Amino acid sequence: MTVLEVTGLRRSFAGLRAVDGVSFTVEPGEVVSIIGPNGSGKTTALNLVSGVLRPDSGQVTFQGRDVTGWRPERLAAAGLSRTFQNGRVFGNLTVAENVLIGLTPTLQAARPFSRWRNVPVLRWASLLAETAVALVDPPAVRRELADRQAKVATQLDRFGDRLTPRADLAAHTLSYANRRRTEIARALASGPALLVLDEPTAGMNPAETGEVLEQLLELKAAGQTILLVEHKIDLVMRLSDRVLVLDAGSVIAAGPPEQVRSDPRVIEAYLGK
Ligand code: ADP
């Protein structure tokens, strides 16, 4: 079954057509990249797909269900996880706690902006819930916690020795690249059917970018379906099965990387600059 089908998606801001009739699909196991000049509508398209924004018109179908207008947390619970351009982690939770949040999709879609308000609530709410369950059925709690710890460890190990040794450090103490890895690990924790990444290597140096590329290639080899926006063309060409080129809110080319790269319209609008 097609993982994602987007049909005729439109969204304007004060008369500006940011996304102007975009259609595409993502098939199981595919990596599809969206590229295009600044302001061409890439992030808006991801926001429409992941429920951060509502489309003015058009339809988003995820695994055969019409999910148009669904909120991010509902989409996350249905199997669509995303990361953000600037990397959103809960700075005063540990790396492991951040990934643990990914196991609870409603929390995964929570915004770490208001961390002073959110974090104590998260801590106390989960503590209360766990205490209540523990009083009723301690072995079940132990099994559940062991299971969650194992899932978190699996996600951390994905990034070699970058995250595992730092599992118990507050996320704000990490390097930028490690915070972004933490965010990807969190998005993967629930085993999403579709991983949506907004510029996963933005702000990373070439070595860090190369490392993230290897990790994304491993994910792809393991069958993970991915939709991403990315500026770094070399990464896009190496990773993608198909590339979608946006210009002024419209798709001007779509196809395998080699085909898109040699498309005269693409060279004119984007690559040639
Ligand atoms: P890209 O990700 O390709 O750089 P965006 O999707 O961020 O492009 O933006 C597409 C266009 O929509 C740009 O002209 C941008 O200024 C405008 N835009 C995006 N988000 C908003 C918003 N929340 N309010 C007003 N204009 C916006």
C-alpha cells in the first residue's frame, strides 16, 4: 500500500501561494526528497503533510486513510513521525528521556518551546501514572519499563558512540549535531511507517553530514520509508529513490535523482545558481 499520497495540496499566506497544487506519493521503503530554492514551499509542504498546518485545499492520504487536517499528535500515533529544521529536543530532559518520549506519540508531537511549563508536567504526569500502575501490578510495570529501556537503547545505538555514552546527560549539554541525532532517535522510537525529516543535516559540518548520511542509508537499507527536505544536493542524490523539485510552490520536476539532476528546468531554477 502507498504510504503517503498527497493530492492537489494548496496553502496561501496572506495571498502568497506558498504551496500551489502539489501532488506526489511515497511508496513503502522509498526515500523521497523535496528540493528547491529558498521560499519554494518545501517546509510548508512538510508542515501540511505532518499536520502542523492545515491545507486550504487538497488531500493527504496516509496508509490508505484520509488524514487531511489531522493534528500532529494524531498523525504521530498513526505512524507519521517528523523532525524539525532547527532540532527540537527537551533541553533539560536527558537524551534517554527525550527518546523515551518518542514512545508516546502524543508527547512526541509536543513542542519543547515552553520547556519550563512542559517539563515538570511531563515528569510528574508520567511519574503519577507509573506509580498508579505500579501499585496495581508491579511485574507488569517492570516488564514495561525493561521493554521501553531496550527500545530506547536500540535507537541510541543506531548512532554508534554518539548518543549511547551520553544517554543520561541533559540534552542541552550536547553538541548541536548530537541534539539533532537525539531528535531523529526520538522520531524513530515508535517505529513510524513514515519518517519525515526537515533538513536533517542543516548546520552540520561535512564530517557530521557524512555521518548522518551513512545513518540514513542504514535506515533505508532496513526498509524505513523517509520523506525529507534537504539543501545538500550530494546527500539528496546519494540517498533518494526519487526527488521532487519545487519552485514557487509548484512541482517543476520529479523522478530519480539522475533524471532530475539533468532536467533543464531544474538546472535553471535551482542547480545552476
Ligand atoms: P522553503 O522551505 O522552500 O524555504 P517555505 O515553505 O518556508 O519555503 O516558504 C514558502 C513561502 O511561504 C515563502 O515565501 C515564505 O515566506 C512563506 N511562508 C511560509 N510560512 C509562512 C507563514 N507562517 N506566514 C507567512 N508566510 C509564510
